[in-house]
Amino acid sequence: MNTVRKIFGVIWMLFAIACAYFLITFGVPKLVSGTQEGVVFGIIILFILMPLTVAGLAVFGYYSVTGEYDENKMADK
Amino acid sequence: MDMPEKKSSMWRVVAASASGTLIEWYDFFIFGSMASILSAKFFPHTNPSAAFLSILATFGAGFVVRPFGGIIFGRLGDMIGRKYTFMVTLLLMGISTCLIGFVPEYETIGYLAPLLVLLLRLLQGLALGGEYGGAATYVAEHSKKGTRGFWTSWIQTSASIGMLISLVVIFITRNSMSPESFDSWGWRIPFLASVFMIYISYVIRRRMSESPAFAKAKSEGATSKNPLKESFGNRYNLKFVLLALFGPVIAQGVVWYTGHFYAMNFMENTMVVDSGQVITIMVVALLLGSPFYTLFGWLSDKIGRKLVLMAGMLLAIICFRPIYRSMYETVDLAKKTELTSKAISTSELYETASARDSIYTTEKFYDDGTVLKEVRTVHLGQAGTPTVGDDTKNVSITKAINVSSSAKWKLIFLVFIQIVFGTLTYSPLAAFLVELFPVRIRYTSFSVPYNVGIGIMGGLLPAVSVFLVTNAKRMGDPAFYLQGLWYPIVLAGISLLITMVYITKKMTALHTD
């Protein structure tokens, strides 16, 4: 299972990149749309959702790859 | 450490924590439940869709700031104690909710109105961000190992019951006055009512003692001087924060909000069911579904948190689309036979000091008991005569469908099922999060991922899903009404995978004090 977690770690990091791409292509047109709802949506997507999702997933993936979630690391502090 | 647990004292602890959390959820949900009315009152009328989306965004703003509330109050709670911190959150929530009831409408004070509402909504979000982490931590630190899931599940119950009470209060207020009075000033009453509930909860909480685990840590000098740094600047703790967030917390956020708020919005706006019927459906479904929190909390103590959490995620992923397809079919008029001979059409002239409206009402009856009511309002100037079939520019059309009794019970059942999914993902969550983090940083480490996952991911669900549905409808997708579900399904799917692969039994017993 430790190996599976490491493999998934790579997937999460790639997913973080995919999320960044998707959220930027989705959010930027909203931001420049000039409509009230578009600007609000764009701000939330680009400046709140994207940093949290992308950074969080990337770090989570990195921790997975480097074995932080291995069974023998659970009790380390 | 296992604290001695007397049942009578545990009930007092649960009552004090859950009552305050319930009232805070009531305060928060009042805003969401009245989104349509608030949209008309505080945002420009010219574009109803923009106004509605703006309110959803404001609703979202209340959720987006919740993590900051988690940071502020989590830090306070880990440094000075749980009890005093969630007294502050309680009072902050109550005062800001009450003040919303006093804000003049857009027509009176212009753009200051939505700005004030937005500011108060942000304060609500801050308060709620600090409330749940404190309440759940407080109850968990009083309960002994092996019962934590059961006792903390009462806190989760408070969310559904808070929503239920908000709907009941709105329903009673609406039905105790004329529609004109409710539209004019009656809508403020549910906001103003919160001040009494907050006072009661304040009196209850004031008598509580500090959490024994925290009191012990404090007496030993083992509390944290910088819980934020320890939680998020320490690799060991941060990895659990991320695991909690991308695992059970995001899933709970999207599954729970789908079954509660999305279901309600879907019935009101996509299915166009009469709002009174929607409230009835939600109230009955919530009453039937809420007891499952304690059942699944108890079950998680017996079979483990992970299995219960995963069951909720999996069932939601598989069942959401068939459920919503079935819900939509109850109002799909293309599949019903109209009883044309029973149709009723009326017209009347409605005059006030400032407006003259010509109102045409048509009621169509269908073979299964469904009734479609369409109200066409032609806004006239001071001069002019109403004419049947007059296609003037100032026309507004509202539709409402009254479903038959059997269809209503079908909808109740389908919403109830979704609420049960929510209870599966929510009831073990507090115990799971508490057991993941040590006492010294528990409030902080618990609150931030909880409010990010549920506050942001869950809170944005109505806006994102409504957008997906609107987009699909514009593109002519015949199943447009199902497209909003991709957001919760995809996120729950990722969370299920992470929960399955990463969360172990050892992890759920890391910190039992």
C-alpha cells in the first residue's frame, strides 16, 4: 500500500497541474467578462479556489511521493 | 487520556455545545433559505438572474471567510481555551444576524444596502468558522474512547436541525401574515428572532467549565504558544491537515450540501415547485433523516470511522444522478396529460399608490394531480387599460407547480435518501478529525481544513452547480438539470479514493485524549 500511495502522489501532482489549467481557462474569461456575476465568480475561482486546490493537491502529492503517508511514518513527530 | 464520563454530565456538555451550534447554523441558514427574497431586496432588480447569483456569491462569501474564522478562533481556542472562544463566536453570529434584519432595502439606501449585508454576512462566516471546531473539540474532549463518535454526532445533528428550524420559522412567519406584509417587512422577523435564541444559548454556555483535556494541558504548561505555526509549519501535522481536507472533509461538504441546499434550490428553481411545498418537503425529510446522525456516529464507534465515511461517499456518487432524474420526472409536464377542460384563467387589476398591474392567472390541471400555475403580470403606467393578450415590454411571468400528494411523498423520500448520505459522511467526521490532532493544536488543525473543505468547496456548490445547469440548458442539453451534479460527484469520487488509499486504522487512533 505504501507503493500505491507513492504512485497516487504522482497522480495528485499531475492533477494539481490539470486543475490549474482548467481553473485558469474557466476563471479568466469570467473575470474579464464585464458582468457582475462573472467578475465575482472569476475572483473566487482564480484567487481563492485555485490557490487552495492547486497548492494543496501539489503538496499532498509531494508528501505522498516522499513517503510521508507510509505506515511507519504515522507515529513520527 | 480517558476522562471519566458520567452520562448525565455528558448530556449537559452535549446540550450546551449543540444548542449553540444549532443556533449558529440557524442564523447562517436563514440567509441561504431566504436567498430569493434577499436578492430582490438588496440587489438591483433589473436583472433577476444577476441579483440571484450575486446573493449566491454573497452566500459563498460567508463560506469563503470561514477558514479565516477557523484560523482566528482556532488559534484563540488552543491558546486561551475552548469555552471562552466559542462564547465569542456565538455572540458574534447572533449580533450580525440580528443586524441583517435592520438593514434598509436597496430602494431606500442604494448600494450601501448590499454592502452592509455583505459585511454582516462575512462576520457570520467568521463566527461559524470558529464555532464547529470548538464545539466538536469540546464534546470530544469530555467523552471517553469508544463513545466519541456517538457524542460528537449530536453536534452534526445541529446543522440539519438548524436548517429545519430556519425553514419552520420562515414558514410560520410567511403563513401568519399576508404575502404583501411578508414581502414588505415580515421577512426581517426570522433574522431578528435569532437574538432570543442566542441569549438562551449564551446562558447555557456561560455555566460550562473548560474542557478537561485542555485544562490539564494548560495546568501542565503543555499548550501551544503558536498553534498556527505548529499546525501548518510542521510537516508532520500539515500532512494530516491535507489528508483530512482532501479525504473525508471535501466529500462531506459536497455530499451534505447537495442533499440539503442543492436539493432545495433544484426543486424551487429548476423544477419550479411551489415554495411552500418545497419547505414542507425539506422539513419532513430533515425530520426523518436527522436521527441517522447519532445512529451512524454510534456505528462508527463500533466498526470504525473509515467504513461509515466511505459508504456515504460511494452511495452519493452512484445514486445522485438517478435520484435527481427521478425528482425531475415528477414535474416533467411533457409526460403528463393535461385536463384542458379544467383549466382556469382569471384576470384582475392590481393597484397601489405607485403601481398598476394587470395580472393574468392561468391554472392548468394534469391527470396525475399536478397543477401548473402561471401568473403573467403586465406592469402598466398610471394611464392605460389592461388588455388580454397585451404583449407590452413590462411583463413578468412566474410559474409554480403544485405536485400531487403521491409525488410530494416521492420527493420527500428522494430528499430523505440524500440527507442520509449526508449523515453517513458527517456523523463520524468530528471524532475522526479530533483523533487526528493533539490537544495543543487541535482546535486550529481541526477548524481550518473543516472550513476550507466544507466552507469553500461545499459552500460554492450551489453557485457552481446552478452555473453548470444554466450552461447546459443554454446549449440545449435535454438532461441539463443533471449537469450540476458533476461537481459533487467528481469531488466525492476523488475524496473516496484518497480515503480508501490513505486513511488507516492506526491513523484514527493517533490521539485519544
